Amino acid sequence: MLIECVPNVSEGRWPEIVAAMAAAVRAVPGIRLLDHSSDASHNRSVFTLVGDAAGVEHAVLALFERAVAEVDLRTHRGEHPRLGAVDVVPFVPIQGVTMAECVALAKRVGAAVAERFHVPVYLYEEASNNPARKNLEDIRRGEFEGLAAKMTTDGWAPDFGPAAPHPTAGAAVIGARMPLIAYNINLATDRLDVAKKIAAGIRQSSGGFRYVKAAGFRLEARGIVQVSMNLTNYEKTPIFRVFETVKREAARYGVAVLESEIVGLIPSAALNAAAEYYLQIEGFSADQVLEQKLRRARDSGE
Amino acid sequence: MLIECVPNVSEGRWPEIVAAMAAAVRAVPGIRLLDHSSDASHNRSVFTLVGDAAGVEHAVLALFERAVAEVDLRTHRGEHPRLGAVDVVPFVPIQGVTMAECVALAKRVGAAVAERFHVPVYLYEEASNNPARKNLEDIRRGEFEGLAAKMTTDGWAPDFGPAAPHPTAGAAVIGARMPLIAYNINLATDRLDVAKKIAAGIRQSSGGFRYVKAAGFRLEARGIVQVSMNLTNYEKTPIFRVFETVKREAARYGVAVLESEIVGLIPSAALNAAAEYYLQIEGFSADQVLEQKLRRARDSGE
């Protein structure tokens, strides 16, 4: 069983503190810390770790222990919006685990965080049943500075823990979501209006695909524009449909797609689905992927 | 390090004999027997096993020991052409191993087979430097029945072992090759001539792509035709180029591609290359595939 977890911590300026947090995660048996990176202007660090349910639960609690001790939101300044010391904790199903199991894990971890650290916890995305509290942006609106007031208003009692912020650690947002794909399409034009119109056409917020967030940007150095996207559920809104729609919309303005780019990681299932679509492969199964078959044979210990 | 090996044995009618061969392979430490299947009319069995170089070497020698003891080519009958008891042994690089290492392995196993079992060995595909002895079909032409005469003719001394066939086990063809992709494209027509013309256009033997073997067939039950292919080097002749060419050639006759199908296994790199091509992904690296990154983290024991 493999679950990915990507905790975001509100500390990105003191390397020793971040290193101690990374060490606390690495010390948990069965956990791999794949990556961690800090941004000083955001004053924020992002950790990427994988393991089974028990392992990631322990690792996240170890991270909370360090962060609650080290981070003081009252003096924390940074460009990135934040609500708490450990700001966001998404659990992502990767292999041999369902979304429902990740939701259960998020709730278990949320209850433990509230109990052990007296930090209020909001559930988000798949772990939340409340439409007003699914989106991270909605929960985080007002930030740490507005949290005490927000928590007393109707509908903003936390899912776990006290009905007031932790004095230095604020609140945490914990949940479960699909792997996110950061995907950009570059257009062979310098017309920013075209990129913005296409972005508006494909993103959910203005009537486009349900699991697409998008914006249009100028790539100054190259003299071209970009449709920059987050694909938040590649199974329900697949990458190939988004690509073909952008290509078609661009053609409407006489503009060609120059190239696309995957930023960071992409699940192999998302790439396989694109190959399957374009090559019109019928009856394809993931078991036909050589490496997958080998992995299963190894894991089964046959 | 992972090497795939797909020995073909000239026995497909006696399940107990095939089961004993499978057991001999499975008994080798570090070897996984992924699959084995027998065909009675071909009177032939195909084993698919994976492991490191030392493991597959031991497994292949164990298979030779059983096959040389059990198979008698003098009385062997079957539809499939064959030269020996263990007829063909390809080594295929999968992960953490180069083609050059698989070639070296093929030569080492070839020398060992000749020495231990007095079976002459021909090297083929990447393991052969002789253009007349790269193709399996060329080496096997004349079959077991014509082997004694063929071995005395110019240019047909074996690479290892005696210059005459083993009396009951014939000769073996051992080499190294890329993973093979069995790929079919079904056309929305019943015109066999169209499938045959397209097959002729894309296969190497009649002027097409270098690493494509192809033939046109009728799928009687469905009333359609099929271009059936083996892609013998998906890096140099990628699947997407073959698919697009078949689609274009079919359009020439007013015929559409109905669907395609992957028969058996396909390396993930071949699927990723198709996704990359159609989505126009620039600067893509296999390290961006989530599962690959996880596998590396696990294997490195970090």
C-alpha cells in the first residue's frame, strides 16, 4: 500500500528548523521522504513523503510536534496565504489503496492532531462533506490573522479540536485528494488575451471542465504566452481532453500549440490514458504494462 | 538489474514435462517465472522469466538440462519451425541493464550450453555481428531436418560448440533483443486487400519501417480486417509513428481505423513516448513518472 502525503509547513527561512523537520519524518520506519523544498519569500516548506497508512500517520504527527514547537504564526510573515504552523496536509492514494481509505486516514490524523496538540482541524477536499468547506482557498480565506473571528461565525466550527485557534500554531487543514498534475500549454503567439480567453474557457470556475484550474500568463523571455493549469482529478478530467480542447480553442484565433509541459510528477495512469486515447487502444489493461507486471510479481513474492 | 528471458522449448504436448521445466526455472533463487504457455499444434512452450544476469543464466541452463534430457527432435512434430530442443533464447534488457550487458550474457550462456550439453549454438539479433545470421528466420531455415547439411556449408559453422547437430537436441539460437510489442490495428472495412497493402507499405521487408513486421488478416467473426504487427524496437520505430502511418494509408482507401490492440505486454516507455508525442510534451523525463520516482526511492533504500 502506498500513500503520498504533501504537508505544507509555515517555515521556509531557517534551514536548521526545516532540516530537523525532515529528520523527524525520515526517522519514521517505512517512510520515504521523496523531496522537500523551502521558499524564503513564501516562508513555507513543502515535504513529499510516501508510505503506508500507519507510517504516514506517524510521520505527520512527528512533523506537527516539531512545527507546533518551532513556528509562531503571530510573527510569521510570507507571501503565501496560511492558516497554521502545519498549514495543509493532503493524503493522496497512489497504489493498493482507495480514496475512501485516505479519507478515513485524514479523519484519524485530524482527530489525533486536535487531541495531542490542541490545534483545531478543518477537513477539506474528498475528506469534507460540506460543499462550503471542500476548497482549500475557502477555508484559508482570512488567514491566521482573521481566524479567531472566522471560527466564531456560523458554519466555521472546526471538524476536530477547540473552537478557537491555537495561540501560535493556528489551525490545520487536513484532507484527501487525487494526485494533482501541474500542466502548462505554450502557444505560438504573444497574445496574452488569447491565453486568458482559453484559460477562462476550460477552467471550472468560469464554466469549463470540472477538475481544471487555469490562468493565462506571458512568458516574457520567450515572447510567447502560456495556459497554466492544475488538473485536480486526471481520471475524471483527463489530460488529453484538456489538451485537445485548448488546441481547438487556440485554432479559433489562428494560433497553434507550440508545446506542453508537465511540471513535477505525473501518475503513469495519466500518461497511459493519453496513449490509449490517441492510439485508439481497445481493451487495454494496466496489467499489460511490463514494469507493472514485474512489480506485482516481485511484491507477491511468487 | 532486471533482465527478461523468453526461452522457447520444442515440447507442448506433455503437461508433466512442461511442468517439470517450469519447476526447474522456479527453483533458481531470485528468478520469477512470470508466465508459461504451451501450444499442442505448435508442439512448443514459451517461458517468460525475469531476474538478474546470474539468475537468468542459471535458469536457462536448468531449462536446457531438462529439455536435452526430454526432447527428441528426431520424433518431434509440430506446426512451428524449430532447430532444437531449446529452440530460441532471447535476453531482453528491462531495467538497470544495457543491451551490451545482455549481449555479453547471451555469449556467456551460449558458451556454457555448448560446453555442458554439446549443443551447437548460433548467436542472433544484437548478439550477432554477422548480417546473414541476425534474423532468427534465416538461422532456422531448413529446420532440424536440414541442420546437419546446413552446418557443413560455408558460413554456417556455429558460434559455439560442435560443427554438427546434437543428435536429439539439434542446435540452439541464443541472443539479445529489445522488448517486442505485438500490436494490431483493426480497420473499419472487410477489404482484405487494403489490410495487405498497408502491411506491405509499413513493414521493413517491403520497404517500410526498419523495426516493423506486418501482415494483413481477415477477422472473420467481426467482418473486418486487421493489420497485425510485431514492433521489434519501439525506441527506433515508435508505436505512434506506425499508428499514424497506418491511419494515413487507410484514409487513402477511404477506410477508417476502428481501434488498435496491444497483445501481451508493453514497456511503459513505449506508452509514455506516445503520450509525449500527442500531447507535444517538451523536456519530459521518465523521472517525472510518479511510480518510477517511488520505485527508485525504494530501491535506493534511502
